[in-house]
Amino acid sequence: MYNKKKDNHIKRFLQKMKCLKNQEVIKIGIVMLLILWLLESAIHVFIFNKGSFISNLFSLDLHEIWMRLLILVIFIAFICYTGKIISKLKNAETESKEIQSELLQIFNTAADAMRIIDKEFNVIRANDTFMALTGLTKNEVIGKKCYETLSGSACHTPLCPVYQISSGKQRIEYDIEKKKKDGSSIYCILTATPLLNTSSNLIGIVEDFRDITERKKVEEELIKTRNELEIKIEEKTKSLKEANERLEIEISEGERASGQMHQLNEKLKLQLEEIEKRNQEIAFLGEMSTMLQSCLEFNETFKIISKYAEKLFPADSGAIYLYSNSRNILEEMSAWGKNIYSENVFSPHDCWALRRGQIYANKEQFTEFNCKHVIQNDSLNYLCIPLMAQGETLGLFYFQNLEEELLSSSKKMLLNTFSEHIAMALSNLRLREVLRNQAIRDPLTGLFNRRYMEETLEREISRASRQKLIVGVIMIDIDHFKLFNDTYGHKAGDIMLKEVGRFLQTNVRKEDIACRFGGEEFIVIMIGASREIIYQRAEFLRKNAKNINPEYEGSVLKNITLSIGVAIYPDHGETGESIIRAADIALYKSKHDGRDRVTIAHAEETDIFNPPE
């Protein structure tokens, strides 16, 4: 009975041994079995004096064989468990290296200038943007003291980021002026954060320098312009005070002349009304100037201009015209009053003021030389004033009056001051618009840049979540673009990228957002469209991109094809990052399946299918 139980144990052990797939483990187990067998036989002979070494070695006692096999199984399990632990440690080490590589790539390709310094003020790493900003080479930066590579007013003071971070602050940010290698100044927004090791001990500081030099210059220009306006207003006020003083002298003289008292009183009344009117006009101009400086859009600006034009010239009419983008016509942007006797759209050559570059008054020049954009009216008294700022003509201020034969000098002065305020406000607003476009547009293609795309996508997904809408992301990649660059050159590649950008701008809906994601990759965000329309638009772009055929150096460049991946919120993710990743995976599948095709992401693939970097 006992031997039968031992036989069953042996049979089950042998069946388990047959199931083992790792033959190396079996080999090791056999060797260990032999070693244990020999060791056990030796113990029986030399310690317990039981028989001879050979008899114990070849003993067929099933109980002893079962014990030896049990020891072997335990030892093999220990080896397998140890192997798994070593394998997990290796995988963790590999993942750690990959994460470090990705972080290093993000650091090196960041748009802001960045460097890492240790607690001893030594620079241990800096990205290419930092080199471009400072004009230094890596040999002049790495290993050097931070204040030697980019000096500033905060160095060696309590404001120094190293001192502040070392004292326990988690993040500091402030504007700072720095000196470059050539001695020139740059203005930056400095953001410093601690760099910790795995034990949460401080080992360094990460500094981010965002160049705001151009913004500082614009702010200085705006301050200068404001100061100039304040000086002009102060001069006007001073002249009015002087006029008031003269009036007081005249009043005093009038009191001594009883015969002219009534006449002087009437004159004084009229002059006081004129002063009050001028003060009111100055107040309106000051209010309008303040409002115009706060405008963010041209529509707001024109509404404010119309409102204050009605206050300043209640009995008159007029209009503001701006050049079109092509600068071959002027278009009416704002008007006030009734019966405007000027065309809504006309050529610059139709206006004498624009042709001569100065104010034109029809009643003061020859009447046969009326502006062509003005409808003929014998009783019409009009002025055309060019809107000029920073040496550039922006448009035209048209003013008309049907009552006065000739405009007074004070009214002309008011009209001129009014037009100067308008021109300066339009110039400042246009400058802001240019700066904003530079911040959110890709300079090569004119499309929105990646940062604007990511911010917009998160905002639209948040809105779509509230309103139960669909947001589609179409990720586009130009096939074999590296080969295209190698064949035709990078200039030809830039021309092709510009054409693709123009193609996307003209072939998406007004509410869609076309962006350059990076390199030869583009993204189109479709908001509120159905899944069918999103896919149809992707197919339309893929097919029609083959018709892009720009010329370079007198020859037509080779046609391109597009590989496209499509992902949809909420089908393929809940965040902008997950939607972009799903579209990227679908794009990679398009390339993997032969390129020149559209692939829609699948929810299960976004978790298990990882394209190579």
C-alpha cells in the first residue's frame, strides 16, 4: 500500500516534468539531481555508516527516490522564480532608459531655451534653443558656471534661482534681463523648477528661458506712442488755458468800458461755449483713445469710432475706409450720419488725398477736380484725410458737411486729431494681430502651429463633452518625404510643404482647424461633423493631394501621396492626447499597409498596437 502511494507520487512528478518547456531548466535539474544523489550516498556512508557508497548510490528504495525528486522540484521552482525576477528587473531597466531617452528628446527639441545646473552653479546640460539664444557653443556652456554663460541682475543675489530652489521653493517665475555673449541684452520669462533624484533629494535646477525681447520692444513702442498722445493733449489743454486767460483779460477790459459791455458779454458767452465745446471734444477724444487701446478686434474698433464720431460731429456724416489685403481697393469699414455721398468700395486712384498723401478739401481746391469716389453734389463740402501711422497709409477718413460753406480752422484741427487717433489705434491693433499670428502660426506653411492645435483640441473636446458633439482628428503624413528631400533638395521640400499647407487651407471647412504637427505631418481638427463626413473629407484630401504639382527651378516637382489616420472623440479616447495617439497609430497602419490610404482607428488597437518611434 505504501509503495503504491509512492508510485503515484512518482508518476505525477514525471507528468509535470514532461510539461516543462524550458529544456535548460530540465538539464540543470538533472545535473542537480545527480549531485544530490551523490551527496546523499556519501552522507549515508561516511556519517551514518550505512552500507557502501555504491550500494547507497544505486539503491532502489522508492521512498528515497521520491524525496530526491521532491528536492529537485523545489530547487527548479526556485531557479524559475529567480529567473522571472531578473527578467522583470531587466524590463524595468529598459523602460527606464526609454523614458530617459524620451525626456532628453523633449528637452533638446523644446521651443524655449532650457538648461540644467547643479547646486554648485555648474551647467550640466543645455538644449539647442539655449545655444541659439545666447550665441554660445556647447563647449562654452557645458561645465561652465551659469553666470558665465548668461549673466543677469539676479546673479549672486537672493533672487538667484539656485538660492531660491535650494531654500525649498518648488517653482519660481519672473521677468529678467540677461546679457548674451556679444554683450547685447535679451528679456526672458525665467521659470525654474527643482530636479530631484529617486530619493527626492535636490540634485539640480531646470531653468526655462522664454524670449520676450520682441514683446518688450512692442510694449516700449506703445508706451512711447501713449506718451506722445499725452503730450499732444497736454499741449492742447495748455493752449485752451492760455485762451481762457486771454478771455479773462478781455472781460476785465470790458468791465471798464461800459459802452462795450453788452458786446463783450456776448463775445465772452460765445467764447466760453467754444471752450466748453473744445473741452468736451478733448474729453471725448481721451475717452475714445482709452477705449481704442483696449480693443482686441477690428469690429470693436470700428464700433467705437462710429460712436464717438457721432458725439464729436453730430450734424455731419462720414466714413472710414481701409485698404484690402491686395491694397488695390479701399472698403468702407464704418460710417455714421445720413446720406453718405461716397462709394462703399473704390480704387486709391479715385481719391486726391491718397494720390497726394495729404488732406484734400473740395471747397478749398478747384471744384472740377472732385474725387471720383464722391457722388456729385453742388452743396457738398467734404474732406478726405489719409490715415497714416508709422509712415504707412492704412486707409482714408472721409468727412462731409452740407451746411457750412467752409470748415473752420478749429473743426479742421479736430478732424485731423480725430484721424490721428484712429490711424494710431488701427496701426497698434494691426501690430497686435501680426504678433498674435506669429505666436500661433507656423512660419513656413501659414497653418496653425502644434501648440495652438493642442490647446484648441483640448478646448473643443471639453466643449464637445458638454454639448455631446463629435470631434474628428485627421493626421496626415507625406509619403517618402525624406526621399523627396534627398532627390530635389530641402528648398524644394519647403516649397512642397507650403503647397500642402495652402492645399489644406483651401480644402477644409471654415470651422475646421488645419495645423502643422511637425516635419511633414499635418493635423486637421473637424468640429461637429459626422463620422461619415470626417472620413469623406480624409478621402477627399488623400485623392486631391495627388494634384499638387508646384514648380521649382523651372520644372514641375513630382506628385506626392498622403497616408492618413483618422481618430474620433469620444470613440477613440477621452482626451486630446489619446485622440492624437489613436490617429497616429491609424496613420502608422496606413503606412504599414502600403501608404496612400486612409485608416480609421480602432479602440482595441489604441491599447495593444504601439507604432515604433
